[in-house]
Amino acid sequence: MPTEPLEDSSSDILCKAMRGLELSPAEVAKKAQLPLEHVNALLSGEGDELSLQLVATVLHLHPKRLLSIRRNEYHPRISCPPKEWRRFQTDFVGTLVNSYLIWDTTAHSAAAFDTGSDASGLLNCLTKYQLQLKFLFLTHSHGDHVFDLDRIVEKTGAAAWIAEELPGTQLLQPGQTFLMGGFVIEARRTCGHSPSGITYVVHNQKYSAAFVGDALLAGSIGMPSFSYQKALQTCVLSIFSLPEHTLLCPGHGPLTSVGEEKASNPFFPLEVPEY
């Protein structure tokens, strides 16, 4: 089975860090003591490895981890997801977005995480396994994650939850917990990509998982559109504090785990610096 590619390349990661730190290519070149053309080459996916590591250091990225992504060496190694679990990938304006469904076989109840651009696969799965969708949990309100909200609610009657004002949903608070069959679902704050981003941590007797939206990607983070510092800090506090075997289910790209990201994600050296 072919390895699923990471969502972000090394150049994507550089762009996100530069945006977060509000540094221009010229400013990065000056700090790294490199010609500007070297930095521009790296941002276009080219350039030499020494320059990449120098720029990574300037941007507070882990140089060796970034180099591993550049060389296509990092691919998360995870255990097989449980049987009562599905990921759906749908196209949203040329980008694949993930949405998820978990269920309790005994209770015939289910919970969904984000909607993707087309909930047909999710609705078909509910019918196939004779499940009642009790909850629709939204990580944030960006269009690719809530596009089919109204359809899911209309078809299933499920309660939709999000940590911001959005028509057709109920407002949750970080720290709030939900019960569904044998599952405990906890909402944790992971803002930065969006002001009110939420990660949903799920536990039962079989496994632990965290549905992180765009807060964290395999080998990267979501674009820090709201706050770069909060994006890094809330990932450390709300996600990296989970057991290392916890399955991480991002909004884009492949599945990963807490242990894999703590060891391999270039955005997270030993300490998150204050900016």
C-alpha cells in the first residue's frame, strides 16, 4: 500500500514559520547570513540542505527534522485504527480534507468530527451499520470543515457543537466533556490556526484518539492565521500532554500519533520559545 504523502513540504513549513514570525525573505536571509536568492530557492522547494538548516535555525524550527521532511524520510508510523472508526477524504477547492466517524457497536451510537465537503460517505456508513449520530463535533468554522453541516443535521438530527457562534450549532466550552456509549469525549482548546479552535480527545477501553482539526498536521501545523505563539503553545499543552500512543486525526494529510510528532515535527523543539 503506497505511503500517504504529508500535507506540507519543507517549503510550506518555512512559509508558515515566516508568516508566524512576521519575517520577510530578505529579513530571513539577513539573519541567516545567506544571499536572498538562497532563501527564495528554499521557498520554491529547491535550494541546498545547508541553507535549509541555517534558515530553520533562524525560524526556531528543528533543522534535522525539517531536513528529514525535505528528503521525504518522515512518514508517521501508527497502529491500525479500530474497526469502529472511519476517515472520509473529500475535495474542497482542490484540497483534500479529512472528516471522521466513530461509533459504539453495543449502543449503536456515533459521533462525527467535521463535515468535509461531502458527507455522503458518513451518511452511508451510518445506514450500513444502523447507527444513530448523536454528536457532530466541529474543530473550527473554516469552510472545508463545516461545508455539509446543515445536511448532516437535517438527515440525522444530531446536535452540532463548536466553540464559536455558528448558525445551527450549540456553543461548547473548552474542558467540556461528553459521553457516548463507552466513549468519553473531551474538548480541549487549540487556537492559533483559528481563534476558537478545539481538539476533541476521545477515550474508551480500546484506544485513545484526538481529532485535532488544523491545529496540528503530520510533520507540521495549520497556517497560523490567528496567533503563531498560541498555535504552538496550545498544541504543546493540549495535544503533546496526551499519552504518546494517542492517535492524532488531523484535518488534512495522514494520521499520526503524539509520539511521532513529539519526535519528528520541526515546529516543536524541546522548548517553545516566547516571541
